[in-house]
Amino acid sequence: MSEMIKVGMADLNVCISPNAITTLGLGSCVGIVLYDPIRKIAGMVHVMLPDSTKIINNENKAKFADTGIDLLIKQMLAIGAERRSLVAKIAGGAQMFAFGANNDMMRIGDRNVEATKLKLQQLGISLKAEDTGANYGRTIEFYPETGMLLIKSVGKEKKTI
Amino acid sequence: MVSQINLNQIDNMQYDVLKEIGNIGAGNATTALSQMINSKIDMKVPKVDLLEFKELSDIVGGAENIVVGILFTLEGQIDGMMMFMMDMGAARHLVNLLLGGAYGSETGKFSEMERSALNEIGNIIAGAYLSSLSSLTNLLITSSIPYMAIDMSGAILSVPAIEFGKIGDKALLIETEFGDTDNAVNGYFILIPTIDSYRAILSSLGL
């Protein structure tokens, strides 16, 4: 029996095929999937903020793009993933409300996506696919067996990247 | 003395004060709503919950439940955000009460007119909430225009959650359920002051 492992907001988890991993209702947060296609091991982190160094209260590592990815890699290696094999897929980073252009909160989704890409680049992890931005929420499911990321949104066709 | 506040360790006194703010704010908001739709609206005792982000989206029936969220940004001596959130059934019910069901369909998507009515409901509710908060604390608060989104509750809640995320690992939620006698509608008021504004609120009340 395969199982669907859930990841909450500011949370992370790992999974091995045939299990799958999901996070529900991504808004401005970014869902980052890392996986080792050879060993069929995946991990997902649901990050809320771009940069842990800008925040005083940064104990929850899964909350930030930078520390979240580091912690996820550590946990994946612990269950047998190979560092050099890791690739990434990301989704989320929407702008849920149409704030004015001078509003600091407006670009949080974009900044989360930018910070995620920067971190992946620094680590030399290749970004295989993304579905980011726009103004709607996303539920994502990742299947390490196939390496496919399923994206569901309200009033839209399901898509796979 | 300026109060120190750490959202992970709110003391009982601070908790009671925040609950009372929710009570007065939501009480006024409910009265305003009741006058607007010309129908009796009851309000339950507000709950103040300090939730982990993981648990946050469960309050409105799960992260994938479709809800209407109306958000305001706050400026002045208290800044931050305020959000009014309700499920689709509640939103539909309120719109029908307000417009007499004359615009748009009974189910499905909201028409332009209905969206505008929802924004106005949000405006009046937030205005009543904030003016009571303002007179209670003697602090000036100005609110933005309403920003509305209809989407999965997890996605909508991510916006206030991110603001909370900047100051802690939990979200403080002041939740109030209201409804008319036969058709319960759930609404949630969420007030999200910045950390400095928490201090301002508490010290204005002598804490």
C-alpha cells in the first residue's frame, strides 16, 4: 500500500517510492520538492519566507527557503538519497491579494521564489520544472516513482510538471 | 514600562487583553453587519487561539476548503493586517441577504455586483472592528481598501501567516462565529498587528 505523506505550512518531510508526498493550499509560500530519481527518494518543504538571516526568530528551519532546503537535504541523505543526484521542482509563490505596487507584502511570493532559486543555484541543484507566481493557490502532490509533480488549483485543470 | 511580547510565550494577562480586544471588536462588527442586512445576528464568545502554522488552515475546514478572504492593511499607530474570512456558504448567504438574491446565480461564481457587495460587507465589518479597537486603545488606525480573494483557505491564510512568520512560529487568531437564527454562518476575524503594534496596544492599556 502506498501512502500520501502530508507536509504542513513551515514544515518538511521525506518519502520513498511507492509513497507520495503532498502539501495543501500553497499561496505565497513555495513548495520545494527535491528528489533523487535513481533511488526514488523525495523530500518536500513548504517555506513561508525567503531568508532566515533577516528574521530574529528563526528557530523553525522549515519556515525559510535557505535553511529549509539545507535541512531537507540533510534528512534526505539520512534515508539514503545521494547528494549529487538531487534535482528540484517548485510550485507556489502566488500573489493572493492585489496589493498596490508600493506594498511590501505584495512581492513576498516572488521573493520566496527568487530566494529558492538562488539557494538551489548555490547548491548546484538543477531546477527541472516550476509552476510559480500568478494569483491563485495550489495543492501539489509529488510521486517519486515517476518524478512527476501534480498541481491542483481552484477552477483550473490539473497539471503535471 | 513597555511590555515585552513573545508570541510563543504570551502571559495570561496579555492573553486576556487580546481576547477582550477580539470581543469588543467582533461585537461591534457583528452589530454593524446585523444593521447592514437588517436581520438579527448572534455572536458567540470569541476564541483566542495560538496556533502552529501546520494547524492554521484546519480552522476553516481544511487547507483546500474554498473560502472568501477579505484583507486590509493597517497603518497609523497600529500597523499590520486584518482579515475577515468566511466559507462560500456564508458568503453566499450574506450576499443574498444584502442583495435579496437579485444578482447572479444561487450557486457557483460570484458576479461583479456580488463581489462588490462582499467587499462592502468586509469594509463595514473591518471598520467597526477597527474603530472599537482604536477608541479602546486611543491609538490611530487607518485601514486600506479591501482586497478580496476566493481560493483555498490554506493559500489565503498563507498571507497573514507569513506576517506572523516574521515574528514567531505561531499565529494568534481571534476567531468569532456569528449567524442568524436559522442559518449559521461562520466568520473569522483575524487581527495581525506587527510586533511593535502589539507592544503599542498592550502599553496603551497599561500593561
